[in-house]
Amino acid sequence: MLKTLSWEQRKCGDVVDVCSGRDYKHLEEGDIPVYGTGGYMLSVSEALSEEDDAIGIGRKGTIDNPYILRAPFWTVDTLFYCIPKNGFDLDFVYGVYQNINWKLMDESTGVPSLSKAAINKVDVATPTLEE
């Protein structure tokens, strides 16, 4: 018989590290993909994340279309990248992100905007890694 483990209510900030993208224009052309809110843009010579896969989510503009980023990668300053903390699976967290109404977190009066604080305070239910 399969043992069912209980899920816990957590904040996104307990599940992921939200990191900020940066300007890439000072970098040389290379083979590291650069992503923005609309997806792949071009390739450069350095990575913001060398080894950790993450979930990209817009800081400005398209804030409701998270997608998986496979390391190595660079993100521009309009795209956060969220790296799951130890004990949390990337694909599971991505599924959770797909079911959050990010437009409700919009902090702008013009161009849709998210902040790290808004992402970190979202309530999510998570199982143990074993489950």
C-alpha cells in the first residue's frame, strides 16, 4: 500500500531563490543563450547561471508566462530566474508556477510588473521530495 505524505503550505521564497537578470550588451557573442520575457534573444560569451536550471518569469512586460531555463544561460533585466532550493524539483515548481495567476501580482499602473517580494510571498502547497 502506498503511504500518502501530507503537503505543506509554504511561500515561494521558501521554495526558490529569485535572481535578477542583467544587461548583456557588454558581453561578446558566444554560445550561451540570452533570454527575455519573450524567450530566446541571442547568444553571448558568459552565463549568469552556469549549472543551475531555473524558471524564467517576467519582471516587466509578460509576467504570466513562466518557462524553464536550462543552464548555462543569461537573462536580461526584465526577466527573473528562479532556482529551486534543495529538496524541490524544477519540473514540480514549474508546474506550480503554471497554476499561479501572476497577473494578480501586477504592481504597476502601466507595463505589467512583478517584484521579488511579490513572487516570494505567494503561497504554494508542496510535498516532500520523496513524494
